[in-house]
Amino acid sequence: MSLNVGVLSIQGDVHENLISAQTAIDELGIDGKVTAVRTPEEISELDGLIIPGGESTTMGQLSLVNGSMKILKEKIENGMPVLGICAGMIMLSNNASDRIVGKTDQPLLDILNIKLERNSFGRQKESFESDISMDSIGIPKFNGVFIRAPSVSEVGSDVEVLSKFNDRIVAVKKGNIIGTAFHPELTEDTALHKYFINLVNTSKN
Ligand code: GLN
């Protein structure tokens, strides 16, 4: 059966993820399609989901208003693989505050037991790229693109740290859930998207 992978297209870096995920599927020779999803109906049909980077406060408010927050939580808690990128990782968390303004009362999916500092590396103009590694998932070298990125300051005992940059946690995993502070869709390297697609494929079959 063909894989049905979605990119949450409420706000943020949707287009680049559609391309990276479809490229990953094609490179792996897996039968599947990637589409932009927004409504509870579209989300309910998915085998796997990417929550892209963008602005987590806006994404949270809009998904609450359009009714997709509930189904997102249900599907992920029932095992649907999810890749949360930057704002997407913030959405998955249960505890996020901004480096400057502190606690923002934003809607979160409350799925990953991690404490996050939003905008941890500074503003948009302080964006940077750096090599990072995710050895435990077979990706020893990856170009991390950090844009107003969060860092994770604490993880629950059930959450695996996948990567650190300058002693700060920048990628995590819990079962079928992956969160990254950096943007894999903004590099040519599809390794992380391929890892994720394999996870979706395994969990479906
Ligand atoms: N700083 C944004 C937030 O807090 C995330 C930035 C990003 O996704 N590139 O939501």
C-alpha cells in the first residue's frame, strides 16, 4: 500500500519539506506520496507527518482554531511517525519559553517531555549553519541550518538525545517521534528525511 505522508501546511516551511520528503521517497524506491495537509480529515488519513519550521505561536493558534490540534495529538499518541522541525519540535513539546520574553502561553501538543528555550541562538540575523552529527541513527555528519532555532535544556527519561551543538541539545527522538532544532529541508542532503520515511514505512508495514 502506498505511503501517505503529509506536511502540515498551516504555516511555515511547507514547500521545501514537500520536495525533500518526496525526493527521499523516490530515492528509497518506496511507493508513496507527500501532500500538504491542513484539515482534521486530511490529517486522519496520514501514515506520517512533518510539522515544518515557522512560527510555533501562530501554528499553534491556527491549528487550535481549525480543529486539527486534537487529531494531531491523537494520531501521534497512537504511533504515527512525526518529524517536528524547529517550530514543529516546539509544537510537540510540553514546556516552551522564549529566551527573551519568557513564558508564552502558546498551544502545544504536549507529546514530548522536553523543556525548550525558543529563539535560543538569537534572532533571524544570527542564523547560522554548522556540521552536526546524529550517530545513533546512522547520520554521522549533517549540515545543520539554524534559523531562530530553539534548544532543548531538559529531556524526560523516555527521550533520546540525538544531537548536540555547543553542549546544547538540538535533536531528540522518542519512538516514532523526531524533533530537530535545525532545518533538514534547507539542505540538499535528504538523509534525515530518508530516515524518517523509513520509519513511516516500517510502522505501516
Ligand atoms: N523561533 C520560532 C518559534 O519559536 C521557530 C523558528 C523556526 O522554526 N525556524 O516558533
